[in-house]
Amino acid sequence: MKSDPRIEQALGRAIEPGELSGCPPRLAAAIRYAVFPGGARIRPRICLAVAQACGEDHPGVVDAALASIELLHCASLVHDDLPCFDDAATRRGKPSVHRAYDERLAVLAGDAMIVLALESLADGCAAAPARLPALLRIIGRAVGTAGGIVAGQAWECEPRSVLAQYQQAKTGSLFAAATMAGAAATGAADAQAWSLLGERIGEAYQVADDILDVAGNASEIGKPVGRDAALGRPSAVAQLGMAGAIALVQRLVSEAAASVPDCLGIDALRAVIRAQAEALLPRDRLQAA
């Protein structure tokens, strides 16, 4: 899917503080390497689409929110690929950060992106400071230990886990943050109403990822395949079978579109959701699976 210049520019601005004089050059390079070129940028795309559907009035706040979410996602990928977790050799079609630089710089780059995400959010909310507390709560909870992506990573370290709980933390939490933050960035009174949309999209994304881990091609999806089985991780395909997992993706996408709260741009937003779903798991890939 073609990159969105607005999202790429927002991310460029967000990592600029990490490239100022005084930052170790290889650390700055590792951060940029982890962020660009990006993947599908689904989370910031969804955040932006929700904000536009709600009638954004401060684009700088929206840009800061979507950049913060994508930086946190990129940081989680860098840490996820480390030898102590997946030990993945590639990510987004190129060597993973710890392979391109080294393990120490990969840890530090991931940590630095978490800080840059928060800096970006604080700076971007200067035009509407009253919106910052809600955005910090939404995004902070999506990353934390009680249901955020940190918890999702930690569930992989437990002897057993519940698939739905694992998927909600590992993937769904940041998608829910993307939809809620998109609404909160516009000053919407009830950002929580947008949580279900993100949760459904996130769960669909995770199940599709499970499918591609079995039926995908490493050169096409930009990362190794077969890792779920090799590492004994929870997987929708392992629990439901391929046909069951595909049916679940299709049901979740339908539920996501139906869950969109009433807003000015509801039809356009539903179209974006369906387009993202098609990009996530194209029909030819479904048929091949």
C-alpha cells in the first residue's frame, strides 16, 4: 500500500529530537532504520481516518497522536525481534535492527523510540493542551503491563495463556489506542466509544498475521514465517484451523465496520476499514491459504 506523505512527515518530525547534536550517531541511525521505510502503517492510518471522520480541528495534535502510536509500534517490533524473544533475522524485508547494528543498540533504539513517542505527543498538543491528558492515558494504557503490548510480550513468557487475552494485549491494545486517540485528538467527548472498533481491527490483524505465519511467503511479508509453531506461541490457526481462522478474520472485519460510532464521516471511515482489511489479507492470499 502506498505510503501517506502526511504520516511519513509526522514521523520524521517525531524522531528529529533523537538526531540532534549530542545523540550518538549509530543510535540515531538505528532509530531511523527502525522507522523508515515503514510497513503498512495501519495504526496511524486508522488513527488519522477516525480523526478525519470526527472532524479534526488541530492537525498538529492528530499528527502527534498518530506518530506516537507508530513509534511505540516500531519500538515493540525492535524488541520483539531480539534474540531473547523471536530472534528474527528480518523485518519489513531487511535485516532486523539487532542484525543491522547490534543487540545493544537495538535495545537502546527501542527504548529511545518510547521516549520520543511521548515527547512527540507533548510537543504536538501545544495547540490544544487540554487534550494531552486523555491522549497520554489512552496511549499509556495501550503499552502498559495490564493489558498493553508489554503484557502481550510477557504472556509469551508464561507457561500458558488464553489466546484472546494474549491477542488483545499484544495487538488489539494499540489498535484500540489508535481509534480512541484519533477521536480524543479532535476533542471528542467519549473517546472510549471508539475502543471496540480498534479492538476488532486489532484482533483481525493478529489472526491474519497468524494465517500469514503459516501460509505466507517471507519475501512477501518481510519477516520469517513459521515462528508461531517454532516458538510455541498462541495462534488462531493452531486453535481453529486455517478455515476457522479465515472465517474469524472475515467476521471481525464485519464487526469492526458495524461498530463505528455515529460521526460525520462514518461512510468514508467504513470504506477505509474495508480497504485496510483487504490490504491485510488480500483475496488471493485467502484463497491460497
